Amino acid sequence: MAQETAVHKINLYHEKKFQGDIKIKHFSALRIDEPLEMGGDDSAPSPVEYLLAAVGGCLMNSLAFCFQKKRIEAGLSVEAEAELGRNEEKMLRVIHIKCTMKVKTPEVNRAKVENCFEVFKKYCVVSASIAQGIKVDTYLALES
């Protein structure tokens, strides 16, 4: 089987200080900034927050795909959190990402949901790639 490859490309445009625009395909530009404690104006999401959106979004879509295949009706949301810390060179880095998959479903679906939760992570391109350098944990929080 031939190796599948794909290329994704975006453009970023610096405006001032830590602010800029992110242009992705035909979509409206996204803004980017840093929080006040990092020297920014907190006028838009930070690069770390976009990283969390990418990881959490990919995990959410992977789990939703499993639900779709298994015909599971469930409400799904994700809470993603990044822990920043210093590496050996004292440089600030994302050292841990934690994602909680919040699933609201009737009791009758819980076994199927737990089965999906056991296998879905390997299908998430973003989190599986990030996990090669940053610890990524995922948790399941079931609600009735």
C-alpha cells in the first residue's frame, strides 16, 4: 500500500507587538495574541490556546466518528488544559496536555461509549503527533 501524505498550509501576518492574523483557506482570519502575563494585550487567543483547540478538536472529532460508526446518540464536549513548565534549559514549554471528553448519554449506551473511548485516540492525527513530544492524557467523564 502506498504511503498517504497530505499537506496543510496556513499563513500568519504580524500586525504589532504579539498580535496578528491567521489566514486559513477561505475562512475569515483568526486573531492571535499573548495573554497579559506573557507581554501581550490578551486581545485574542494565544498560540497555546490554538494548540489546545487543535488537540481537543481532533480528539472530539475522532470520538464523534466512533460514535457515528457505532450509532451512539450522545452529547459530546471537550475540556482541554495545558500545563506550562521549564525544560532543562529553563525555557518555557508546554509539558502536559489534559483533555477530558465529556459525554452525555443514556445508561444503555455507556458500554459502547467506553469501548469507543478505548480505541478512538489512535485515530486522532494531531494528539498522536503531539504526544510524541508532549505528554497528552485523555479522560472520560460520563453524564446521564
